[in-house]
Amino acid sequence: MKKTRPPKPRKRKLTAEDLYKLRLPGSVSLSPCEKFIAYTVERMDKKEKKYFSNIFMHDLSADRSLQFTHGDHNDQLPVWSPDGSRLAFISTRDKKTGIYIMPSGGGAEKKLIEIEGAVSHLQWTPDAKHLVFALRYNDSHYIKDEKEKKEPPVYRYITRLFFRLDGMGYIPKDRFQIYALDIEKAKLRKITRGRRDNINPNLSPDGKWIVYISNRRPNEDLESKNLDLFVIPFRGGRERKIPTPAGPVFDPKFSPDGKLIAYLGHDNPNDAWGVTNFHIWLVGVNNVPKAKDLMPKYDRCTYDQTIGDMGEGGGTNLSWSKESKQIYFLSSDMGVTNLFYVPRGGGKPTRVFKGDCHIKDFSLNGKTQTVAFVYSDLINPGEIMTCPARYGGEKKAVCHTRLNKFLQHEVTLGQTREVRFKSFDGTEVQGWLVKPPDFKTGRRYPSILEIHGGPRVQYGFTFFHEMQYLAAQGFVVLYTNPRGGQGRGETWAEAIIADWGGLDYKDCMAAADYLAKQKFINPKKMGVTGGSYGGYMTNWIIGHTDRFKAAVTQRSVVNLSSFVGSSDCGYELRREFKGWPWTTPETFEKCSPITYFKNVKTPVLIIHSEQDLRCSIEQAEEMFVMLKVLGKKVEMVRFPGEPHGLSRHGRPDRRIARLDWIVKWFKRYLK
């Protein structure tokens, strides 16, 4: 009898609830022997409505991964001991921040210390007897009564300009300081002191010195881009400032030979909102050689600037080769984020891994023969990969995980392709077009134009659940990189300084023109949406044209003058608009969408989070009230308890509700 194969199961479309199935790699750490990779994987729990992350271990020789830590915890930032026998990591078990160590071969973890506070930049000393890190205690640390800790304070006394931060709330009164933790005794020792934050610690190879960053300017909040490097003995003592040009400094790293310090920075302390390129700088520990930009002609930034909805992203990272000859870093360019290195003596950067992708994090260790990294592309939310550290060609890399197999086996994704089109002045604009997974030739589809936030970030070759979900709902989606963003150099980024709503608006309308010309698009059924600065642009567009039949503005900026005082960082806007609302009121009024709301004809849905400290809920309320009074078609959806980053890391059920509201609105007016 002839055997017949069972039919392959029919694939389905992506759903909003597929967020619960996603497994997202976070930090990655390569072992000193370069044979193992420790990495974190985050998941969303539907029942608990929370995020949990655990550590996994990959054996490169067997090409096999095993779960290293278990349970509904948030285990983060695994760091190898110098001999590779142990892992240290941070975890939020028992509702506090704990520092744990665990044998790298597996076994029971040991809690060294539990802290009511924030810990960052965990690192082993060379003798593996101590851990060094930055720590800031929460205000609750100083309250002994457990009942009192749960109650709000009687009052809050505010003296700093920078007194709150989106996603965190009110900033604790304590400052970050550098600490050492004796592993055997579990005893904590404070190394730095003072009334200023001391952050980003890095140990010298001999373990005798710590380099760190601090802002010692008279008004640190108004001079937030003036940071300096300091070194202090590990055993404690007097700190010493290392001279660097005025400007920001991040992620300092001692060279393996201990003679140099590399860092990310630039020399423009009066930079607008993220225009000036961060480069790799080098300075001698004893100021010989003096601080030097290793890549002055490189017209790109040296950290990840690609955004998506698979986590927050955008972190800084640099790493030395073992022989102190190269410095590795990430850089974003025309929609990609790739891995590069620059010679210690300076010059043109070399691309280690080239591809249409988004590298989110990387790790080097041991002999610097291998680099491990977190990889994403248009159809892949994230995997752990390795490649030779010196390779400079096309995609010579090995993928070691299959964290989201269901996307390939169960789901039909919409076809996504990069597109280029011309703006009004002939300038080429980059974008990505997503078609519905059941796309049919000859049919005309409704469309949605998506505009990114920032503005100084870029859309790119990374997995975007939102774009794929909207396509699965029957919309053609176009998301683009108009002028004012990053990934195309300083001239591109500075094009909108003191002129938001100028060239960026024209580029967005060129995107609408491009959409309307496609044979499969219904030009009478076009929608527009965006969040943060993308919400600003959505507001601007509906105040200047009725071309779009529906709009959804999210976590948006409405009134630039009130934004200055209501945002956690609104006072930084003075650099972007070359003054304050009371010194250049005409610029703030001209560039504020609220100025043009009397012209709005487009039905608009306002989506905003009530605990958004970046773009305060008062921005949404100003817009809603004014449009209502003017008799416009406007509705508002508010999400309690959520910060600015709802779409990326908000409570899972609220993320899904947000997507559902966007789809409902566009179906109401575009279908």
C-alpha cells in the first residue's frame, strides 16, 4: 500500500497575542575560553501580566543550549569570572535587587547580597575575590518600618531640575557610587563618595584602578553633556581627573595592557538633541597621549540607533581586542546596525559583520578570535550568533539558537522590502514596505504610514511586531526615515534643528506620494500614525493637510512650550530650538502642532500613557480638549500606570489593547 504524507498544516496570520510566544535574547556574554556563551532570554507571562528573563548557556563545541537559571524572575547581565568557572548576575528575586554567583557548569546559585536599589556595570576583579559595580539606593532603603515603606511619603521636597525619569518615577535622593563586594565575606565596601553620581566603572587589568564618569559642573542638570573621566585606586583614596575635551563621555574601558582608556564621546557640549556623532576616543591613563578622536572623518554614530518594539535597545558598548590593537563597537548606517572595529592608532573603521540586520549587543573575551552577538532582521526577532572577530565580509556567521521557530513554522509574515523614493527636492528617502500576508495582485489596499520617534533614531532591518500585525490585518504599511533622524550623518540629523515640521514633513508627504502611486494602494484610504516625535509629526500632518483619512497619535508632543516644563528632560529642548519659550517664543509657537489644530479635518485617536514622564499626559489632554471644543472628530484612550515605552515594554495585556485600538480606528475609517 502506498504511503501518503500528511498535509502540512496551513499557516496562519500573526496576531497581537503572539507577543506572548516571543522569546527575546537580551545581554550576551562570551566565556574567557571562547567555548561558551551565557545569554538572557525574556518572555511575557499572560497570567501574571509581567516580563520574566532567565539565563541560558550555549556550548559552542556541542552547539547546544541549556537553560541555566529557572523560575519567574528577572535574571540579567551575566558576567564570567576571569577563569570561567563562575557566573555573576543580577536578579530581582524576592522583590529586591540581588547579586548572585553560580558555577558555570550548573548548580545552585548563591545570593551574595540583596539591595533596595539599582545596580549596573557588574565586573569581577582579576583575582576573582571581589565584584565591582555602581549602586544607588532607593529612598526606601533608609526606612526601617516595612509598613511605612509601602506608603507614599507625606511630601516630596524637590531641589534638582532633573528630579524624575520616565519608566522610573521620582529619582532617589541617593547618588550612584562605586562599590566593591567581597565575595567570600559578602561584605560591601564603598569606594567613591560625594554629592554627584559616579557611574560606568571599569577595572584596570591589574585590578588596582577603577575608571568612572562623573559630572562636576556647577549646574549639572543644565550642563548634562559635560562629563569627565576619573580614576581612583581600587582600595580607595584620592580620585584623579583625566583631561578630556568638554562634552559627553560614556562606557570607558581600560586597554588590556592597562596604558590607555577608550570611551564613547564627542567634543560638542552644546549639541542639539543628539545630532553630533559619538565616536571612539582614546586617552592615556596618565594623559599621554592626550584625548584623541580615532575616527574624525567617520560620519556616523558609534552605538546602536535602530529602534523597534522588541525591547528598549539603543545601549552603548565598546570592547578591546586582547592584544590592545583594536576597539570594537556598534554603528548604525542606512537602516542597519553592524559590528565594527577601529585600530588603536585611529583611521577608517572595519566592518566585522556585514548584513541587512540589527545587531543589538555583542561580547568579546579570551583571545578575541570570536565575537558573540544578538542578531535580528526583518523576519527574526532575535537569535544568538557568532562570527570571527577579524572577519570583514558578507554574513560569515553561525546562528546557534532557534528561539522563535513558531514564526517560521506556524505564521505567514507579510513580505517586507526596502524602498527608496525621492522627496520634493530630489533627496532620496529610505523606507520599508510591508504587504499583507494574503496579498492579491489586482486588489487595492488601505495603507498606513508609520513615523518613528526620537527624532534622532532610525527605522531599520529589524523585526517589528507592530508592522507585521497591521499588515496581517489587511493594511499595507510604509515606515520611513525622514530627515532629522540618525543613520545618515550629521547633515541629515541637523536638517530640522529649530524647524520641526519643515523638511521632515515634506519627506513624510513624499512617502505618502510614493504610497499613492503604487497600483495596489487605494489613495483615498490612507492613514498615518507615530509615537513620541512620530506622534508630533502625526499631529503636525493633520494640522497641515487632510490627505489622510484617519490618524492615530501616540505618546505625542503637542505644545513645545509646555513640554519644556512637563517632560522629565524637556529643558534639554533649548538646544534643539536655540532658546527657551520665553526667549524665542515665535520659534516654539511656529513649531508646535497645537498652533494649527484649527485646521484639522482628519479623525484622530489619541493614545497616551498616564505615567508617561517623557511626553506628559497633559500633552494629550491639551490636544483632546482643544479638538473637542473645535468640534473635531477626536477620541482618546489612556493607559493607567504605563510609561512612555508602552509599545516596547509596557504591561503585555496593555500592549495588546493598544494594538487593538489602533486597528479598530483604522478599520473604522479606512475599510
